[in-house]
Amino acid sequence: MENIRRRSFLKTSSLLMGLPIIPMLAPKKPLLSFSTLGCPAWSFEKIIQCAVENGYQGLEIRGIQGELNLPKIPLFSQEKIASTRRQVAYAGLKIINLGSSANMHFIDTGKRKTNLDEAKKFIELANGLNCPFVRVFPNDLPKDQNEAKTVDVIIQSLRELGDFSKGSGVKVLLESHGKVIKSDMLLHIMRSVNHPQVGLVWDYFNMWSVTKEDPSMVYSRLKKYILHTHIKDAYMQESGEEYSLIGEGNAPLEDALHALKSGGYTGYYSFEWEKLWHPEIPDPSIAIPHFAKNFSKYWS
């Protein structure tokens, strides 16, 4: 079954790769996307409408109307995926990333296989949507597992997913998330994986909020591998973080954006408003337009 899936996947990939390649040039203005994590109750049509009305260029699909298992969503079925792809293109948008929930840290054979299988389904879906990235999590350093062995299984899992995605336009991106957020550990993982189909999603806040590592230093160490970003702001206090509209928190947002821009980053700046996990934060009808309207003054 795995071989059949693989052959079908590569056949589709070869057709898509026959399209002309447009060289990536440094943008004169930032490329903006937002994660549907921020608008968990919205329909796909409302998501697209909001993106167009507010000048976004990309979408990051984390879930739609509460369903996080994207391959199960009818819009992405074999019968409807071509229509969905045309709908997005007609709106002048690009689906830039699919956010899976796959975790790479499990040593247990059964749990590891379940998570790798989930990631592979997302890779296949991304290929069908002309989407370049699939996000996976590291995600934990469980106390009942040896840390070195946990890191090693993350490396092995990323290599396996990288090999699975060979021949496609899809890359697997490990997000700086959970307990795998120190720059030296992430650098070790990326150097050890050493795979052209594997990179990083840099969520500067996930890292800084715990490690307090300077974003400029982090970017300089990891820039070779950073292909996508998650951007957010928050007000840090003793009781923890309170997510805020950009520019209204005390996180080093401008430092991170300066590092990206001055370092030659050409990818998307994706607004990750965690409304699904934090229902108390402002409504997406406020937060998503605010990000698009105010981002440029911090980026520039």
C-alpha cells in the first residue's frame, strides 16, 4: 500500500513540476498570510473574502470550522480539490502552508508510525493543492524518554518525511514549538537531518518567551533553514503571556522582523492568532485586518 501511495503521489508531483518555474526575488513589500487557527468558526469562503479584502497574499490552513484533520475536509477531497485550487487562485491567493498536528518526538513504534502516517497524508494533500509546505511539531522532550534518543528520533522522522516528499514541490517544516525551542538544539537537528526537503518554521515568540534568546542571534544561526514564519505579539507578565494585537505587547517583535528583513528572508510573514486555543482574545474580524494594516510599519 505504501508503494502504491508513493507511485500515485510522484505521478501527481511530476505533472505539477512540469509547470514553469518563476524565480524568487526579494519582495519590495512583505508577503503576508494568516493561519486559520485565528478564525476557527469561519467558512472557507469567509476566510478567502477576509484575505482578499485585507490585502493578504497567502493562507495557512490549520483547520476549517473546527476540523483540524485537513485530509478529511470535503473541500480537499479528490472530487473537489481541483475546484478548491481554482477558487484560491482566482482570488489571487496562495495556500502557503498546511499545519498538521503530527509530532516527531515519539520513540514508541506505534505512536511514531501514526504520526508519520498523518504527516504523509498532509504531504499528499499539499501536493494536490500546489502548497509548498507542511508543518510538523517536534514537539516534546518527555521525561520518560532519554533526551538524546528523543532528538535522534525527531531527526530520523524528518529524514523519512523528507524522503517521502522527494520529487514533489512540498517541503516538511519543523516548527520551533513545545520544548524544542533552543537554537542550539534546532541547529543540531537541522544539520543532522541535512535534507533538501526539510526546513524550519520560525516562531520567534515560542522561542523567546521561554529561552529569552535574542531573535537576531537566533535568526543568524538558523536562517539557512528558515522557510516560513509565525508572527505574533504578546504582553509578558509573571502569570504568563497574554496575546495582544501586534505592536501592543512587549515581545521583541521589531527585533525579529529586522533580523528577517535585513537577513534577506523572502518568505511569508504568517499571522498566527491563536483564537482556537484562546477564545478570550479579540475576534478575528478585528485581529486579522489589524495585522495587515499595521504590519508594514514594524517591518520597515
